Amino acid sequence: MDEGDALEVLRSGAVEDDTPDGRAPVVSHDVISRIALHFKAAGWQIEALALENGIYPRRYLRSMNGIGRSEQVGMLRGRVSQVGLGGLGGLMVETLARSGVGRIRAVDGDVFEESNLNRQALSGMNVLGRPKAEAAVERCRSINPSVELSAEAAFLDRAGFLKLLEDCDVAVDALGGLRDRPALQEAASERGVPLVTGALAGWTGYVGVVMPGQLGPGDIMGTDDSAEDSLGCPAPTVNLVSSIMAREVMRILTGKESPLAGRMLIIDMNGPTFETVSL
């Protein structure tokens, strides 16, 4: 892509409008998609180029009082690898797509069942029996076509985790259950990438950020899923845990230190109480 030519077309297609930084050029998704098609580039590349030159993609304007221009560029140029597209992962991938994380690789070998409908954002009567990976791609494409999401319908072992986490900036553990979490944590550490992890049972849950080489929840939580099986997965807990995880992913992609690095946030929605413990 010739960035100079693309920038010239961006400027010609932008209109002055109100932004968090005052009046500035603003460009619509239609203009971005046409430019991306013409220059054979991804939408996130065009959006990042626009922001780097003071042109605001309209879709992110309502985020940018809290996410600055350079931070949004960091998210657009970021690469996330995510395991799990169920309760935590379905909402996570939608949140990251809406927020403008440019490249997401995800994996989940499951298909949708009726028991998923109480909490899984990607589920619906129209996708029962279909792979969660397929539904994720369709959903994200409908939300934000500028984002590149590749999703594989597969269950991975440790070797598969290592391959998935190649060349990513952040790893996301949105697995159901605890069995495979230690292997994913080890793979993230070996790849040298931060791991954002979360889990829940009933009205309680946790979120942690594991930096390479640090102790993490995968070292101490074991692999017994009986708590989740007996207490269930209410939608409010799923949504809260996933949202906090998404915030930590965005924080890392924008170059900020996570306050949960080396720690776990323990959540009890019955209190409600929020406690942070060091690992």
C-alpha cells in the first residue's frame, strides 16, 4: 500500500466534525472500506493510518474520550490470540471487535447447544448445532469489517497453543473449565506474551494477568470443574468477568501496565465484593 496516496484519498473523503479533541476531520466506514479495497489493505490499516494523521474514524468517536488517539492506534495495530468462544470468549471477541483490535486469532472446537443460550453472546436459536468459530467470524464481520478475525473450530493441546500464540501481543484464556488452563499459561510464558485469564462459578469469578514467567491462576486453581458444574454460569457473572478481561487486554495493547499483573481480582457478585490478591 502506498500510504501517501491512501492518506490523500482519506483527506478528500473526510468531513469536519466534533471529536473529543475539538473540530477535526472525520471519516466514515464506507470511505474506509472503499480505500481498503482500492489499496488492497485491511480496514484496520486504513483506520490506523487515518488516526496517525489526525483523521478520526467515526465508529470510534464515542470511545475516544477514554481511549486516546495513540491508544486507539495501538489497538488497531494489535494482535490478540484467544482460546474459547463460549461465555467469556463470545462476549470478549465481540468487545474487542467493537473496540477496534485489528487482528484476532481465536479457536474453539465446540458447537452451540440450547444450554448456551442463557449467557453466550454469540449463541442464538439460528446457530444451534453450528460451530462457535463460524458464528464468531460472522458476528465480527457484521460488527466491524475492518477487524481481521480468523477463527478455527478445533480443540488444541499445548503444541497447538504454542502455534496459536505465535506473533501475538496478548493471549486470552477464555476457556470453559480449568483442565487446559495450565497448558495455555505455560505456552504463553514460553512465547513471552502476557496472558489475560478469567473464570467463574455461580456469582463468583476471578480475573488475572500473567506476565511471562510469573505464577498464575493456572498454577494454583487446579483442574477440577466441579464448582462451575454445581454453581452454574449466570449471565451477569459471565458478562462482568469478560468485560474486566477485555479492559486488561486493551490496557496491554495500548502500552499500559496492568494493575492485575501477578495478581488475581476475586469477584463475588452476591456482596458485591472485589478483592485483589497477589500471587
